[in-house]
Amino acid sequence: MPEIIDATSHIMSSEALDELEKVHPTSELDSLRNAPRMFDVEGRIEYLDKNGIDRQVINLAAPMLWQGIDPDDALEATRVANNEIRRIADEHPDRFIPTATVPFLTDEYVDEVRRCVEDLGMSGVQIFSNIDGRMLDDDDFEEFYATVDDLDIPIWIHPQLADWHDYDQSHTWIYKMLAWPFDTNIALARLIFSGVLDRHENLEIISHHLGGSFPYQIGRIRSWYQTRTEEPELYQNPAIADLSEPLDAYFDRIYGDTAVSSQGESYPLECGLEFFGADNVVYSADYPFGPDKGQYWATEIIPLIEELDIPAADREKIFSGNIKRLLDL
């Protein structure tokens, strides 16, 4: 059995929640407190051992916690949360690989990314698929991308809720279930077609949930881009950057993790693998979320990867080789 590294998992600490609650108490925050496994490091290690997972990339849980908060109010809580991620990894350096999280992409939050990488030795940064409704290609975020480009670290994109239309909070779970893949698609497409990836050549993206539904819709994406570049006179409002490379050059810098919430279905993994290729898929089971208090998906996804009709070398890349290359492990 090859080494297994979980490339995307989520964790929380009481200290981080306490700091956030001082300035932004929400029902989402209260919900996290009702799930002890979000905080239980020893239980997490037992989970890793039970499923044969050697190491785990950890980042901060629950992007919804930051929705609606003033950036000035959130800064100290962000710093505390990132310090906590570093502390957890330091206590178990052979099991956890720490990554930063920033809920905003301007001003002091750019400095926080640099602090996390240069001072705390973190391996990358998690952002959300929209920033309180602002798209990731917003001009105000250029300094963030330039900084990440300079640091030469990968970006994890976790989907975030967005007010695409009015809905009450009791239906939020439906939007997490079905709209998160959509929001991931929009984030990836805008980073490509607005030219962010073109301008910042070191940027590499790890997209949660195997790229949303991006792999499934790739033919539509290619076709629409082709028709709008071939016939600009027919399409009068395409905001498309003058990309310097073919589309595949940008797709090659996007990775998908295997957190597809599988209940035994292999076709989502096969679709993602066909699009991303064996060099751009990384293992994840989205712990600690999912059925059986976060235990279930690993028991489904690991066997599915083992059963894929691919060379053993490709299977090893998915389980650990690709994320080790990305993070220089």
C-alpha cells in the first residue's frame, strides 16, 4: 500500500472559535461547538490510523463562519486561528501539514499570508470561492495573487455560500449540497478567463470536491470559449482576457481532490480523473465532515481509488505523490 496523504481536511480549535465569537457570533459557530470531532486531535489521529492515512493537510473548517463579518473585526481571529493550526501541527509533526486560511484577500490579510508562510512555515493558503459575494478575479485582489505567486505556494479553494437569490437559513444545507460545486466552477472559470492565472505564472490551485462539476462541464467550457474567441462580432459582451497560452496550460495548474462524497459511485472519480489527469488529482475524504461523524467517506473513497483501472504509479500519485510534489514534502 502506498503512502496516503489527505490533501484537504478541516479542523477547528476552541481558542479560534472563542476569538471569532467575540466579534461575530453566528448560528454556524454554535453548530460547530456541537461537533466535538471538529476539535478532537487525538480522535483525528485514531481516524488516520484506522484508515491507513499517514499524514493529513489541515486547514480551518467552515467558511460560513466568516460571512458578513467586518474585515477589521476578523483580523485578530484569523491570526489566532492560523496560530492554532500551526500549534496542532507542531504537536504532531509526523501526522499534520499546516496550511493558512484567510477570509479576505486585501490589506492586512495579504500580510497574514506572508506571515503564515515565512514565519510559521505553512505550506499554502486556503481561500473561499467568493469573498462575501465578490468574485475571486476582483481587481482589488491582485496584491494577494502577486504575493502568493512570489511565495510560490498553492491555493486551496473551498466553496462558500453566496446570495445568488433569497433563501431562508433552514435551506442553507441544500445550497451547500448543490450550489457549492457551482460556486467552485465560477471561481475557477473567472481565475482563468479573467487572466489571473495568466498574469501570475506560479499560481497553482487545489479545488475542493474534485473541482465541483467543472470536469463534467469541460466540453461546454471549451466550446463557449472557442465560439467567443472565434466570433467576437457575434458576442458583444464577452469579458475574456487575451490569454497567452492554450486553455490546457491553465487547466494543468488546477488540481482536484477526491472529496466527492461518494457512497460507492466510481463515475465521479473517473470523470474527474479523465479531466484532471493522474498528475493533478490528490486524495481527500473531507474529514471531519460526512456520514458516521466523518468516518464514512474514507472507507468508500480509498477502496474506489484502489479499484480504478489505472497503473499503480498513477494510484501512488493520487494517494500522496502529487501533494508531496506540490508542497515539496
